[in-house]
Amino acid sequence: MDYPDIDIAPLIDHALLNPTTTPEQVEKGCQQADRYGFAAVCIYPIYVKQAAELLHGRKPKVCTVIGFPTGLTTSATKLYEAQEAVENGATEIDFVINLGYLKAGKTEELYREIAEICEETNQTVKAILETNLLTDTEKRLAAEISMDAGVQFIKTSTGWHGGATVADVKLLKKITQGQIGIKASGGIRTIEQAFDLVIAGATRLGTSRGIDLLRQLENREEEN
């Protein structure tokens, strides 16, 4: 299949979310993000201060994960975690919404938790829906609540329960109508997958394989 001319690198959030991630790997990841022109590095909160220092004055943003990977810490804990991350230099917050609230129909509580993080951090917030655990009706409800609460992105997945699908990205695009961004995350292993997700509507790609994707693209171009 012929794909349009898409510059993938600026769409990639370079994920460094292995539980065994070391400070040395974070340093290398930040250098890679800067070298390849990725949108951001996505790291655990403990490494935000280090990444912020390494990327000071550089193009990639410092993104961290909150309530990760389950979303079932208390709202107060999530808020503190997000505020501390911002104080340490994070400019993008990827946080897992409370799926228990969603499943139980506690929409007001869900809205309040998301809105509070958006208002108190005043940074780019991406709500992680974990789409593989939701029905299409629940995906729509979660996305609409997140949008009303003020997020800048809807993110498909943590990657812990399956990854992004073209179908889910298309659904989120239909729901959001271009009003906010869509981050496809989890299981993106090939450049073809990346292109398909972007064509479907993704405006960011969360992956630990960003460099490999660029190498695949380079090889494709050489073959053509």
C-alpha cells in the first residue's frame, strides 16, 4: 500500500515505561528523543526532574503517567501526583481515568476527578481510556466526559491490556470531531501500523519502538 507523505517522528511520544527503567536509560531516551525530533518522552514520575533537566531548551516535551496503569488510586493521590510532576518539570500529563467509576455509572465523580487535574495542573492532559476494556458505548461516554472536563487529548491505552486499534481511533475521531487530539498507544510495532493509525485520526503515537519505526520507514524508502 502506498502511504501519504507523513512525518512520523514529530508525532511520537517516546515511551520509557518498562518497570525496570533506569536513570541511564532515561538519559539515553531523552537524547534519542532530541536527536530524532520526537514530540515527547513519556516517563514515570520519578524520572520527571531528570528528564526536565536533560531536555531543558530542547524540542521534546516531558510527559509523565499518573495513576498508571490501573487508574484506581484516589482522586487526591492522582491530583498530588500530577501537581508534583508539574512542579518537577512535566508539561504533559497522561493519566488513567477511573474505569470503576465509569463502569458503575459514577459519571459526576469521574468528571470531577478529570476536571480537577486539568484545572490544577494547567498543562496538556491526556485521558487514558483503556479502550480494550470498554464497550463502544463506554468509550463514547468516557471520551465525552473527558472532553467536557477539559483534556487536550484522548489516549487509547496504557499498553497493559492490549494496544491501539484503527477501529478505536476512528471511533474516537468521530466522537471528538477534531476538537482535541487523539493519542494511539500500545502495540505499535510496524511503520504500517503507525501510518494506519495516523490516517485513522491519531495525532500522537505512544510507543517504545519509535526509533525502530523510523528505521523501518528508511528501509522502505530505500527499497522503493
